[in-house]
Amino acid sequence: QVQLQESGPGLVKPSETLSLSCTFSGGSIRGYYWSWIRQPPGKGMEWIGYIYYNGSTKYNPSLKSRVAISVDSSKTQFSLKVRSVTAADTAVYYCARHLGVSTYFDPWGQGTLVRVSS
Amino acid sequence: QSVLTQPPSVSGAPGQRVTISCTGSSSNIGAAYDVHWYQHLPGTAPKLLIYGNTNRPSGVPDRFSGSKSGTSASLAITGLQAEDEADYFCQSYDTAMSASVFGGGTKLTVL
């Protein structure tokens, strides 16, 4: 049973870089896509981007210029960086696994709240 | 403003049937991309409820069912139970955005 867990600072200052990690257990990175998704307070989910197990990435065009997703050498953790954050980046951030570019996400992590505030 | 449109809330009494709609466009649901549904309790991981428009993962009761037609999809819940009270949201893929897209979520209240 694959399990995902997000971790990182809960508070980031405006204009700084938001950095989160997603640790997965119970399975292999191979053959899957690994995405970051966020939900601002009171709003719907927004897909941020994914990394494929071979290292290729794709990002939401609305965030592409500020986002980077990478996987660590241990292949048990992948990370998200969002540069130049503003209050609009305040959200619960989730990581999730999927089999294809357009397929469903399963499982998800429980999410971590990140607030952007000075 | 979410790409897929859902009603903000629905409600029903125990034992009743409710439906939640998910309306898209010709670049996502109408472009033959599958619709998936999730159940979400705040503070927990979203749970996959329906995948590929109509399919239930193992362990999801058959009280939950999905359908799709044209540029819309629906989630139906029959025999409502108190434990069904949660947020429900839909997901598909948008070819114009080259991105997975979501509905804004619907809060189900069991009266």
C-alpha cells in the first residue's frame, strides 16, 4: 500500500521560495507520474505539475515560470519549489501519484498548509 | 474560478439519493477525457471514489456511481448515510491547457 506524506515549512515570507517534500513508502517510483496539487482556502484544487520516474517534468502553464519539481537520488522523495511567492500561493499542498498524464490521482498525501505572510 | 463547474452544496436526508454535477467544455470532458471523482474530508487525503467515468475502486460501496454525457458528468449517491457527509470534487484533463483540471468541489450535507 503506497503512502505519501508532505513535509515542509508552514509559513513562507512573500517573495521567498516555498519548498516542500513528498516522501512515499510501500512502492516504487518506477512507472508512475508524481504530481503536486494545491487548494487555496475556499477554492478548488489546482494541478501544479508532475515529474515522471525518468525525471521528465511538466508544469501548469499558469505557474510554469515559478515552479520546479525534482526527485531525489534515493528515489523515495520528490520535491516542489515555488519561487517569488505571494499571498495567492497560500494553500494546502498535496502530492499524489498517477499512472498517466491524464489519469486519476491515487493515492494522495494528507496535505500540508503553507501560508505566505510577512 | 475552476475549469469544471460543480454546485457549491447539495443535501439530502438519510436513505435518499443525491446527484452532483460536473460541467466542462469541449476541451476537457467533451473531448472524451475521462472524469474522476473524489471524496474529501478536511485535513485528510482525498479518496478516489470513481475513476474512468463509471468505475469504482475496490472497497467503494456500490451506493456510489458515476456517469458522463457530452460535456458533463454526474456522481450519484444512493441510500445516503451520515458518513457520506464530505466534500466531493471531479477531475478531468484539458487539452487546451495541457493540464489536469478540477471542479470547485461540492459540500454534501446529510440532514
